[in-house]
Amino acid sequence: MDFDVLIIGAGITGSAIARELAKTDLAIGVLEKESDICEGTTKANSGIAHAGYDAIPGTLKAKLNVQGSKMMKQLSLDLGFDYINNGSLVLCFDENGRAKIQEIYERGLKNGVEDLQILEKEEILKKEPNVSEQVVCALYAPTAGIVDPFTMNAAFAENAADNGVTFIFDEPATEIQRTSDGWLVNGKYSAKAIINAAGVYADQIHNLVSDEQMTIRPRRGQYFLLDKAAGNKTKMTLFQLPTIAGKGVLVAPTCHGNLIVGPTAEFVEDKEELNTTAQGLSEVRSKAVLTIPDLPFNQVITSFSGLRAVPEHEDFVIEESVPGFIDVAGVESPGLTSAPAIGVMVADMVRNLLNPEDRPDFNPYRKGFINVNDLTKEQWNQLIKEDPEYGKIICRCETVTAGQIRDTLRRSVPARTLDGVKRRVRAGMGRCQSGFCSPKTMEIIAEETGIPLDQVKKSGLNSTIITGNDKEKAEYDR
């Protein structure tokens, strides 16, 4: 299969690059080692659209964070993903930290962050009455927001595919050879240029082609997700001012009304080490109550962890490290916020490299997934008249219908697994964590894809759920 550009990695960064390149007449491919988009760092993300005050001025992080933040609202409207401009606070609980608050305020101004303010205790408690009375002051960033990383990733990938980009799943890039006019990947995919957006595995991809070796260290972050009943504890994203005791954790609402708390920041050796630990979750709990003392941890519905791709230096690595080979590596926080701007930057690099023409028929819009919770009764009834499947509720916790699930399986980048459906329309995201809705969702997946029910997977190649038939086993046991 021949491409002009082959992108390795279908997370938010690779998908954002793919969408930008779809604006050209180049033939674009995306190669992903997992069964779906959003299977790496993107799937276990805080979902924070950072304002941009944290990064060191002059770095790519600082530049791309602020650019991405400014792009987020319009992109969410054009591409139909969930985004809320809720603002953020960096909370200081000690007078000795006031100078640090001033420092990051000035850093934010240098980075071009708009409307930053330093608030005093009374102003903070007026905005967020559940914050600890120990608060002294805070940096207020009204341009910060929250985003659903799953629907954002799906939006970029689908819009890229709708505009001609080819996605290839279940295939890791294991061999990259130089050819007379570009590259050959896995002995069958040719490309004039390669973009390495492989997350925590970006170093391994880089090291296949370059004598200058790269090292990416995976850093694990553990989180709690609390029920929607706890979602009103804060409107804004609440950070803690880093101190000599540590970085602290965030407490933030999600786009869907839950509360997310975390993460830890611990280096691990294994790039698949996604387990949570008693020690890590205990650390999150003990730090979080410094922000909101009465956090209802009895309302936790799940805990999870994700890995961040930490480079050897403090900045993103975005460069043509070998002729025709562009690294987009070390994209840790604020990578999600920066992704749209990274897409533009890398697309410009490719334009300079291959000199493509613009596509006059590029469609910048994508219809988002329907959420029946956002519809009026009249709108929902009309939808049911058009398609009765939207009247069959499959996931009771999140009120997700069969019509919504079928929609995810019919898209240009379709869901293929239970987790793929869950990330797109939230079937299984609620209190019971798919305990009741998964059998019905599996039946719909089997119907839509034509695969046997016992071959429906949770997530990835080796994650089938059904292991046998109860009645057959009972007969065998007799």
C-alpha cells in the first residue's frame, strides 16, 4: 500500500496531524498497533484544556499549549466533541507560596495567556465554596477548560477519514527500511515521509531509523473517578501549587458531570504498566482532601491509571530527525491541549517537505455523537420516530440507547470493541461500570460487525469476554 505520508500512532496527536494533512492532496495513512484509536496515553487522561501558564516561556510546550487552548472552542463546534470553558485555579495554602503564585502568573503573561488574575481567599471561596478554608490565594485562569479526550480523539480521526485518510489497526510498526524515494514499513507500506506519533513507544520507532538513540520514560498517573452525585463539588479545575512536599493533585469536574481526582506521578519501567496500587491511590486521596476536605470518596465508581511519555529533556520533541522522518515525541502534559496546534505545526513541516496542493473539497465539519440526555423530550421523540433504536435504552446508568451504540459502529473510524463503544457514547461509563449493559452492547457489536458473539472483545486482540457456553459445560460436567 502506497502513501505519501504514514503516521505511526492514532492517539490524539497522530489523529490531529492526520486531520491537518487531510487538507492537502497527499495520500495519508495512519498505522496503529492497537485495535482502535485512543488506546494509549489519550485514553487515560485528565481531560484538562490547560490555559498555558505552566510551561517555560520559549518552549514548544508553552507556544503550542496556548495556541491549542485558543483553538479548542471552535474545533469542538466544528467537530462535535465535548468541551467546556470552566476556568481553573492554582491554589496556594501557605503564605510562603505567594511568591510562586506571582511567578507562574508572570510566566503565563509571557506565554500569552489572557485574563490571568491572582485571587485572594475571599474571592476564591466565593467562586468555589467547597475549597479548604486554609487557602491563601490562587492563580485564576479563565481561559482553561475541560474536554472529553475520547470524543475529541474520535472527532479528529473521523474527520480525517471522512476526508480520505486511511486508518490501519492491529499492526505495530516493527520494521522501517530506507528506500530510494522514502520508506518501507513492515515490508508493505511505502511512504515518502513518516511521522512518529507513537506515544510512549516513540523512542522505539525513532531508534529503528536513527543512530542517535532516543529514550522515552513512562510516567504513571493514577486517578479516582467519582459518581455524578459528587460532580457539584467544584465548577472549576482545581490545581494545588507545587511545594517541596510534592506536586499535588487536581480535582476537576468532567464534561459529563463526574469528578476526577489525581494523578500521581511515578516513573515505571514497563510501558504497559497500567495497574493501580493501594499506595498510589492512598496518595491521591490524602493530597486531594487538602483542596476539598469533604471529598466523598465513598462515591468512587472506578480508579484507573495512564502513562505519560516523558522525554529526556523538558520539552516536546518535534523535528525532522532524519530526512523524511519527523518525530513527534515526548508529548506529555499539556499534550492534549496542544494537539490541535501540533497538528498545524507538523502539517506545515510536511508542506515544506513535499510541497502538496491544498484540497478544495476538504470538509472541516463532523457530526458529533448524539447524547439523548441533551435532547428535549420532543427532540428525543422525533428521533425515535425516525429510528426506533433510539428508544431502546441499553445503558441505564448513562441513558445510552441502541441507536447511539449502532452509530459508533457505522462511522468512518468505527468502534470495534466494548471499550471503543464506551469511549464514544459512554455505554458502561456509569455507576455499574458496564456490569448490566455489556451483554446487550456485545450483541449489537456482533450484529453490526458480523463477528460471532464469543469473538467480541473488550479492548485489543486478546480480550474476548465469553469463554464458553454454560449449558454445554453443564452437560459435560454430568
